[in-house]
Amino acid sequence: MSMIATPVEVHPRPKEGTMMRLQAALPKLVLAPSFAAILVFVYGFILFTIYLSFTRSRLLPVYELAGFDAYQRLWSQPNWWVAITNLGIFGGLYIGVCIALGLFLAILLDQKIRGEGVLRPIYLYPMALSFIVTGTAWKWFLNPGLGLEKTMHDWGYAWFKLDWLVNPDMAIYTVVIAGVWQASGFCMAMFLAGLRGIDGEILKAAQIDGASTIALYRRIVIPMLRPVFLSAFIVLAHMAIKSYDLVIALTGGGPGNATELPSTFMYSYTFTRNQMAVGAASAVIMLMTICAIIVPYLYSELREKNS
Amino acid sequence: MSAVAASSGPAGSSITTKVVIYGLLALFAVFYLLPLFVMVITSFKTLDEIREGNMLALPHNPTVEPWLAAWGSACVGLTCAGIKGYFWNSISMVVPAVAISTLLGALNGYVLTKWRFPGHKWVFGLMLFACFIPFQTVLIPMARILGLIGLADSIPGLVLVHVVYGLGFTTLFFRNYYEAFPNELIRAAQMDGASFFQIFRRILLPSSGPIIVVTVIFQFTNVWNDFLFGASFTSGANAPMTVALNNLVNTSTGVREYNVHMAAAMIAALPTLIVYVLAGRYFVRGLMAGAVKG
Amino acid sequence: MAFLEITGLRKRFGALEILKGIDLTLDRGGFLVLVGPSGCGKSTLLSTIAGLETISEGTISIAGEVVNDRHPSKRDIAMVFQSYALYPNMSVAQNIAFGLEMRGVPKPERDKAVAEVAKMLQIEHLLNRKPGQLSGGQRQRVAMGRALVRNPRVFLFDEPLSNLDAKLRVDMRTEIKRLHQKTGATIVYVTHDQIEAMTLATKIAVLKDGELQQVGTPSEIYNRPANLFVADFMGSPAMNLISAKVVNGGNSKGLSLSRHGGEPIVLPLSGALGVIAGQEGREVILGVRPEAITDPDGADRGATAVEMLNCFVDVVEPAGADTYVVTTLGGKEVVARMRADASIQPGQTTPFAFNLDKAVLFDPSTGQRL
């Protein structure tokens, strides 16, 4: 109780010889390989990529600096603009719909539902599967000649048309649908955990105050879920920026380049189009975007725990 | 009790409301299950039935041929030996990658909570941030390093990659778990004369069951499902399951055997699906721990 | 030379000094209680003795050996923790034997030692259980067993009873006392509960803000507190500390205490008050324990200086065995401890008997006893 430093600190002094010194250094020695690996493979590599983005590397790295050449080329690629625009559409809808749907499902599930134990895992399982797997199914499902459209036609609804997958204007929305399908259950789980964490007495008090169910959620419950909204936003935003398998499995970036995202852009420019510097530059832009979202969040999270 | 359930009010909600709620919930269950359902039934259909019949209809004459073909004889790229080789590739990548990253994560979490040193927060912060970086920023140098150390296009190379980029998560999991582990127990063990590793092995590890399960499942799912690293650092016969599946599905020569594709996808999905069915609770906990940094 | 000797001990965390030069000694078989409010540094002091915290300055020696730089496990000490710190994955027997196992004691000897300790603590029937299956009191015994089995030179107890409910706490207190008498162990015990300190200790050290306030036997601490802090901290209800002034004017000669709604009352400078005789005009603080202010019939017959004074009764609090009566003197509430059957009503003015043998005086500016 009157302990000032909670951490266990035992530093045997060197007087007891090398063995003791070794003992004292042991924790750091154990941590060191992991930390060194992260320093090199994460931060070292990031620096290397940043360096490359300031060169004219093509198939192989060249180390002669070329200023912002790669960035200029990057931003003059119509393809990159498509990727950025798509990320905006995809990211906005993906985050928005996942949060809305997740919250909605969580509220429904929280109404003393029988069979919650069955429904919850059904909503969540897409998170456990690789999108390369489920993309295979989605692609087939959305294929106009084979999937839902054909099924509807077979059933006699000849007017039904679902050709988004092959329609360059709409293909990005199929990516959104599949993405929402995958992640909204996870959002639901986060919101459900948040709902279960709310103090029941507050809700009873609100009911006694005469709040209707809708008012209760709108005025009391949803405002209290603010931290969950923030967490969900952070997680989804960073997943949206990193989304790669999703597009590869579903559309391969097509039709044409209609569903290009920065992640697929980076990959193809680096590994298939031999534009390594441009690829590196696009990776740096992705990193900066994620940093803008994550760093303030992590900073506040770690700081809160401090106090 | 469920907090908000109280909102249904002491008098309970009306029947109509209940029906609407259950209806909506069922509708969404169908939405989530549909792709899996289509995958499963298609994988048991013949190609003819797929072409003629309804996508949502159950197979008339169920056949396991597509599964056998997917496993043993389907063409991935130019070789036609099925996906079994890739399946084993994935297994031999996942097992060491998960084991090593979990063990290291446990040790890191132990040091970062019970043997703190000045700057431990920074070390942890840097490791935590590594969870979030877009992997595109490390692909180019990683490819070069793997080439330099002779691990390019190999399973050990992928193991290394997955260990390194999984460390942030495993360390986070164990750190948060051990944070709540009483320091007095560590002090007591020190006074009892237990060494650094003895304390870890005899005191902490036996109490770490749940977090080990969470971490192993999380890592297993992540590594098994990875596509980006597999596609970037391996090719041909050394590729993991996901890459092979993608190649199989996109192999454009000959007739598209959708039933075989679906069967192959199911095979690729089964390990994680089984883990999810058996230990879904722990999987969700892992996701949440990764999401809500506590 | 004392068995446990601490000299000039200082502990700093960065710029913050937690222990500001502690000097303490304890003889073999002694029971030293470190007592003080939260944050006074008593637990840190215990941790430095254990070796769980390093020290910034000074020395700690056990049986004549300086142990400053020795690892906790090499100091031949054992500790009972506030949370008991039982290893959750091990059985009671394994918990008790763990320290022996780590020291390489062979299994048969360990089993024998565990059996002996279990018998002494009457926990033989619990040996195969896990800590999670034990009640608070049982955990407490196991924690003590783990310490006892090693037969160490010094036992350290870190608030071992604070997690128990009131009744169990009293039982375990007796148990610890009995154990100490039976084994003759040398014990250092940390608590913030002054009753525990009084009942258990052969020697009490009162700490505040990292400094020793007083070291002495329980009776010295209780009867002759070195300063206002000790006077106020030890004893329950606390000692009455009343501002007073030495006066010498006509028929009012002595120590004057202002009184609620009336003339000040004046105590003659008899008994312990003799030390300030002739220091007219001096401000002092008079310390009188509640049991030294009684109803006239309840006054100590052996006392040499009992003074009767009429006081106004503010509140009466029956407490079963005694009745506490509150009056206001020197601008402060003063508690008197009267017999349960003394017929006293609030609002009445009635004689209070002050036993001046037991009174103590403090200097208001330094807080030290005169």
C-alpha cells in the first residue's frame, strides 16, 4: 500500500560477481532479440523503404537519391488517383456501414434474445476465414452468369440485374459488400461487449425517469459507447488501408483498374511493373495515413494507463 | 445480466417487437451464412449440375470427386497435383511460426511487466506500433534480406517473417495479461529463491492457459490466412495454401471447375473454421485484445 | 550488537526520498512493528530489509553480516505478503515446499518439514487443495506456513491481516502472537493498524513521511508519545489534544482551558503537569487519553492527581462496555471514557475527573513532548 514503485525491481549489485551481473541483465537479454528484430525488420525496413522512395529504383534498388522524383511520378499516375479515390469510397462506406450494422446487430442481440449463443458465432465467423477463401465464394455469388443474377432469372425474375462485379463503375461496391460481410460481425462483438459493460443501474434510473426505449438508446446508451466507436473506427480504418486479399480475391483490381487500392497499387508497381521507387513512395503514403490515425490513439492509450 | 435488456421494461415488450427482432436477426444470419453455404453445396455438385441447376439448391447427386480432385489432381499454375503439397506447406509454416512467436511474446510480456527497466514503456510502444504498420512498407527490404540470408522462396523464410510481424501482437497479449498478475507472487518467488526462468516456468506459465490459447488461435488464424507475405516471398511449389488457392481459382486454362475451386477453398478454410468452432470464444477475445488496447 | 541492525538507511526513487535516514535495531526473538499511515514508507522499509528494493544509502545487517547487496533469496529471511501471494497453480503442500525445493532440499526432507509446519498451523487437511479453494484465514495460515517452513533468521510480515474481516483478524492476531511466543522467531511486521501494533509488538517504530517518529515498547509509545503525531496516531479513540495556556492570576493558577459557553477551566499543575510550573503565559498542548477522563466514581483510585472539573456534555455515545462522552475544551472536541452505567445526559453540566498522572504536554510549535 505504501509501496511507491509497483514494479518489482530487484537489481542485485555487482559485488556478488559476474553470475549476479548476468542474472541482473537477464530480463533485458531475453527481451533484446525480439526488440532488435522489431527495430530492424519494422523500423529499419521502413527507413529503407522511405530511402528507396527518394531514388529512381526500378527493377532493383538504386541508392542514388533523386529527390521527390518518385512522388511526382506517383501523383501523376491516373492509376494512383483511382486507388486513392477508391480507398476513400471503400474506406468511408466500409467503416460507416460496419459500425452502423455492428451497432444495430449488437442492440438487437442485447434484447434478451434466445439463441444468442448460436447467432453470435454465425455473425462473426467471416473474421476467421481468409478472404482468399471467402472471396472465391463471393466472386462466384456475384458473377452475373452464374451467381445470384442467374438464380433470380431461373426463378423468373428476368428484370433482376446484378453485374456490379464486371461493371467498372460499380465494382468497388462489391468490395465494400464483401468487406462489410467480413468485418461487421466483429464490430457487433465490440459493441455488444460495450453494451454489456454499461451499468444496469443507470438504465434503470433512466427508465424510472420515463425514457422510452428509443430515447434510452439515443440519449444514454449510444453516448456511453463512445470509446467503442473510437476503437471500432481505428481498427476498421487501419484494416481498410491494409486491405489487399479482399481485392485480389474478388476482382484482382479490375475490371481494368476499377478496384485498384493503394495496397494493390503498391504491389503491382513494385513487383510486376518494375517501378520500385514509385511503389515505395505509395507505401510511404500508406504508412503516413495509418500513422495519422494510429499514433494519436496509441499515444493517448499508453498515456492514460500512466496516470 | 445484460444491461440493456432491462430496456425491454418491466412489463416486457410486445409480441410484434419480438417477431421483428427475431426476423431481422435471422435475415442477417442468412446473409452471413450464404457464402459458406454456397461454397459447401457447390463443392459437392458435379459441373453439369452447377451449370444447369440453381446456385442455392442442394446437390442432387452429392459427390466427393471435387474434393478429391482439389486435394490431389487440380492444376495450380502448370502443375496438376492438387493442393495437398501447399496444405502441408502451410502447416509447416504455421506450427513453428505460432510456437516461436507465442513463446517470445510470453517472455516479452513477462519482462515488460515483472522486470521493468527505465524506458520499458518506449520499448512496448515501439513493439505495439509494429502491429499496425501497412506491410507494404516492409515488403521490398524484406524480400532483399530473405534473398541475402538464403531464405527467399522458402518456408523457413515465411516462418521468420510471421514470427517478426506477429511479435507485436503476442507481446501485447501477454503483457496485458501479466499486467494483472500480482507482483507479490513474483516477490514471494524471489524470496523463495526462484530464478528468472524458474519464476516464469513454475509460477507464470501454469497460470497462463487462457492467454496462451488466445494467442495461439489468433496467430494461427493470422498466419494461416496470410496472403500478402506468401504471395510476395514465395512462388511455385513453396507457396502456402492461400496463394495456391488463388492461383488455382485464377488458372485460366481449360474449363473452370467451380466445384473443385469451392472444395479447395473449403480445404483451405477448414483448419481455421475448426479452430473457430472449437474455441471461438478465445478467438473473439484475441480479436478484442488486438482491437482495444487495454 | 543487535540481531537486525539498520543504520542511516535512505531510499530514493529519483528525486523523491521515501526513507530519510532510518536507524533501527532489533534483538533476536524480538517482534518489531513498523506502523504509520499510508505512504509513510513502512512497506518500502520492509522491502529493503527483504532485498526486494535496493537502498540508496546506509546499511542493513542481519546477525552481524551486512546484507545490502544480497539477493532476497540469500538473506535467509521469509516474508508473508498482504495478498498472501500463494502460487495459484500449486497445491498448499507445493506452495509451502517451493522455497525448499528452490534451495535443493531433497524431497523426503521437504515432505517432513511441510508436515511439521502443517501440524503446527493445523492445516494438515488442506495440503492437497489449491489456494483458490481456501478461505481467507486458511490462505493466511498457508502463507505463514510457507514462511515458517524455511526456518529463516528473520520473518517479515507485510500487513498480513488487512485482507481479513474484523473477527478473523482478531483471531489471527492471537495466532501470530502465539506463534511468536512458541517459536521465538525474530519478526518485523508492517501494519497501519495501531491496535495490531500495540498487541503484537515487543518494539514499535512509528513512521511518518519516511522518518522515524518514535521507537519504543508499546507502553512507552502509548503513555509517553514523543510528539503530537504519535500521540494522535496511536490509540483509539485518539488522545485528546487540547490547546491550553499556563496562567497565574489570583485564584486561577494553573493550566487554563477555554470552555464552551463559560469561564475557562483551570487545571492545577499537579501530576505530570508539574514540568511547566512557573512558566506563566506559555502556550502548550495538553494530551489526555479518553480513559484518563472519567466520571468521578470511575477515576483511578491509585492515581495521585485526579482533578474534578465541571464540563458541559455535548454528546453521549454508549459503546457497550463504556460510554464515550464528548465535551468541548480549548475549542476542540474532547472525548471522555465513562462507565456504562454513569448517568449522563446531553446538555447537562457534570463533573469530569481528569487523571493528571496520565497527562502529557506538547510544545505547540515543535510538536515535541515537554
